[in-house]
Amino acid sequence: MEKLDWTGPLRAKLDATYFEKLVEFINQLYHSQKIVYPAEQNIFKAIEITALADTKVIIVGQDPYHQAGQAQGLAFSVPDTMIAPPSLRNILTELASDLGQERNHHDLTPWAEEGVLLLNTVLTVEDSKPNIHRGRIWEPLTDAIIEAASDDDRPKVFILWGRQAQDKARLINQHKHLIVKSAHPSPLSVYRGFWGSQPFSKTNQFLQTHGQKPIDWLR
């Protein structure tokens, strides 16, 4: 966790014992015979790229992609060399419908650089075992990240897709920030309100209303 402006708020919310247990969990996991994603150096990539001071939007995902070569440490993002997984493909389809232009890249790193925190609630996964680390260690940290973003005075947009992400609304000051909710973009739920939800234009409208530069979602 290199960004100093995240470190202070997180250490204020979580005691030293938690971080000791987290380090132990990571060390045991990545020195086992298990195949784990993302690469160890990319576990905290979301908060390393997007500093708290730069965060304007928070997109909350679940856990990393669980197939080889996909997980980058950024929710929903895969390298451009990879085929877009179904959820990402649906996100990009809704983006094109919302903004009237297509984004042809699968790597969402440019969004992170624009101030979009691409945060999974669980930061590790084992090969072909989705949600295997849910409830193990990560939620206190990722909840603290969401709370720290909410505590910050600058108005932000929290994009919560699906029930698991929407459970995090309790951590957010809804008087200060905008929460954009819809069904999850997965093929199982995309028809339950994700299509036509216009999260990208709604986000930029809010940012502009509050004197902030909109996100270039097409980067």
C-alpha cells in the first residue's frame, strides 16, 4: 500500500493486529502450492494507482477474475490481450449505449488513472474457485477503503452493481456523495436493470455539477 494518503486513514480504522494477520495470510497463500490471482505485486494495485486525493469515482466489484492471465488487481479489468469476460463485455456495451461511442480496450487502467477506484471487496482468488476467499480476511480492509473515500470531503460517485456491492451503501455518506445502483453486469442479472442504467453519464453529470472534471470513459 504505497499511497500515503490511503495509509493514514486505513491505519486509523484498522489496528496493527489486523495488518499482521493480513501479511501472514498473503505470505501463506502465495508461498503455497495453490495458483492464486492476481500476481502478488498487483494485490493492492487499485489503491496504488488511484490515490485517495485523486479518487472521484469508486466502482465496487466482488473478487478477481479466477482464470489465468485475467486478473490485474483492478475490478472488472483485464489486459487488452485477453478476451473481455462477460461482465466486462456488458459494461462496455452499456457504456457505448450510454455515451454513444464505443471503447475498444479491455484494460481499465486509464480509468484508474482518471480517478476511478476499481475496488474488489475481496482482493485474491484461487484458480477456478470464485469467491473462495470471501469472508476470510479482506472485507475489513476494503470496507475501510470505502469508508475512507466516503469520509473525504470531496463529493464522489459510488457505483454499486449487484447485491453484494449494494450492501456497501451502509458505509457511504449518502448526503455528501452520489450512489449509482443497478443490477450486476453479469449475464445472469444484466436484464434486471443494468441495461439502460446510464452509470457513466450520471457520474459525469454529478462530477460536473460539483465543479470536477468528468471522467474520460473512452480512454
